[in-house]
Amino acid sequence: MVSVEPKRVDEPIWMRTLIGWHIVFWVLLVMTLVVSLSADFSPDRRIVYLSAFVVLAAMYQFVGSPAISSRRLLPSYAYRIVLIGCLMVLVALYPQSVFLMFIASAQMWLLSEQVREGAAFSLLLVIGVGAAQLWNAGWGWDAFWAILPWMAVSLVVTLLFGIWIERVITQSQQRAELIEELQSARDELAEAHHTAGVMAERERMAREIHDTLAQGMTSIVMLAQTAAVELRRGGTDSAAARLAAIEDTARENLAEARALVAAFTPVALSEATLTEVLRRQAERFAAETGVDVQVSLDLPDEEVAALPQGQQVVLLRSAQEALANVRKHAAATQVLITLGLSDDGVWIEIRDDGTGFTPSTADAGYGLAAMRGRVEESGGSVQVESAPGRGTRVQVLIPAEDL
């Protein structure tokens, strides 16, 4: 598999354009050298001229170019001084070499850390090249006044060009820092989303286990305790019935555990309608506890079957949790489960005639809190009405979806 190396964002844009500056330098240097070959030089002057070319090329290759990339102080100072000296020699011997001023002015600023430094070297460059032109012209006042406007214009242009380069470099560095900060913030946000997703998944798994496996295990424990009591009393037939109920509950729990590994849809809903599952749960609960449990439908079976799978899961889990609370706390004799449809959506109500409780303390346990969390994730709501000695009514409302 071919891996693609990510593009470096911490490298300023101007650093990625240095190849252009290198090409311009070498093109201007070679062009100046080629044009100078037709000039009428004395042998001594030609040797000095070519020597200055060689020194300048070597200094740029081994000192100037690396200094532009590394921004090291000492090499940058050394190269610029040599550059000004070599340019003075070239212009003094062949005035047309002044075209190298264009790239020399840019390099004065590329190697500068501050505006004052770039301005000082630019001034030194203009004065040096102007002095070389004046030497070539014979040091006369006429030549000085002729060269002075050119020097002034060159200095102004060089300063403006250099300040522009400095601003480009500064903005490039600021943008690189901003991109790095944005990437860091994006990574932190992605990590936070991942952590939140993991926590939400753990909470959902905890609710699924509480609503299925934990309640099934509670039924098994209670049935086993009842069977043990009946065996001690000699009721083998009733004990055998309890053991059969234990086996059925254990098998269902095993199926639920496998379903949790594969998906989160209850096994019962994959094999029957919500109405059938609710009635089966009621019959089993009645057989295990002796409580009279009734299931009432305020909507046709066809509409129940047409409910979205997610709604059916929430309604079933809510009923299971309410029955678990009745088993643990209510000491009820009758329970009524009602499934209905209203303008606001589909609802299920579980009402018992047990001991009741104070609703303000209901969230202390995990069961009702888990029910609320599951229902609210679906956009629904949970209402609990109860009082000590007056039974309990729990109603879950899920907003309508494609009903």
C-alpha cells in the first residue's frame, strides 16, 4: 500500500517559493556573464571580472542559498557583504552588470530578520553600486549628479520592495501558525467527539445490559430461590415448573447476550410483534411473581407492527424496566400495561397498585434514570406519578415518526 506523506503546513509559503529566487539569480548571473563576453576588457580587468563572478557564484551556492533557508545570522551577514563587494567590482568594470541589483536587493531582505537590518543593507548596496558607477565614470561632479537620481530611485524602490517582502514573510509565518493552531484545535475536537462517542456507547451498553441481562438474572435468582423452598417442602412438581422457567429465562438471556454482540435490536422483537412480546412478558412476570398483569391496546395490531423499529425498542425496554421496578419495590397485586396512539405520538403506560413512592427520589436508582436517558435520546418524555400507598403510574411518550 502506497502511503502519501501529508503536506507540511508549518513551512511558510515563501520558503516553498525559494526555488524561483534561485532560478532568477542564476539566470541573471549567466545572462550578465554572456553579455559581458563581448565587452572590450583588458586581460587584467577580464581576470578580475571573471574572478568576481566565480566568487559571487561560489558564495551564493555554499553560503547564501543555505543562509536564506536556515536564516542563520553569521552566514547571512558574510554573504551580503561579499555580494555587495562583488557587485561593486562587476559594475565598476562593466556598468551593465547593474542588472544584478534586482536579485541583490531581494536577497538583502530575504536574509534580514528586521526591517532596520534590511534597510541598512539596502542603503549600503545602493551606495556601493553608485560608488562603483562613479569610479567607472571618472569621479567627476557631472557623473555624480547624473548618477544621484538613479541612486535615489533605486534606494526607494529597494526599500518598498523589501518592505513588501518582509510583510509577505511575516504574513506567511502568521498564517502558518494559525493553520497549526486550527489543526491542533481540530485534533482536540475530534478527540473530544471520540471520547464522547465512547462514553455514549458505554452508557447505551450499560442500559441494554441492565434492561435485559440483569433483569433476566434477577428472575433466575428469584425462581431458583422459590424452587429451593418448594423442594424443601416436597413440592417436586412445582419445583420442576420453576426449573423449566429458569431454563426458559436463561435461554432468552443467552439470546439477548448474542444479540447485544451482533446488534441492539431485542431478539424478541425480531421474532414477534411488539404486542406479542408485551403479552409474553406479562405472562412470564405473572407466572414468576403471582401479580396479575394485563395488556391493553388502544390502537390496532397493524399500527403497532407499523411502528419504526427504534420506537418499538424504546417502548419495550420501558415496559421491562417498569416491570422490574414493580418486582423489586412495589409489592403490587395488579399491573396494567396500556399501549396507545395520540396526536403527539405513541405512548405506553404501566400502572400498578403497589406501595408507591415519592417521585422526587426516583432518580436515585439506575433503572428509572436509564429509562429517561433512553427515551430522551429518542426525543420522547417520561412522566412518573406516584405517592406512598397509592401505587405508581409511568407513562412514556415517543414523538410520531412516519406513522
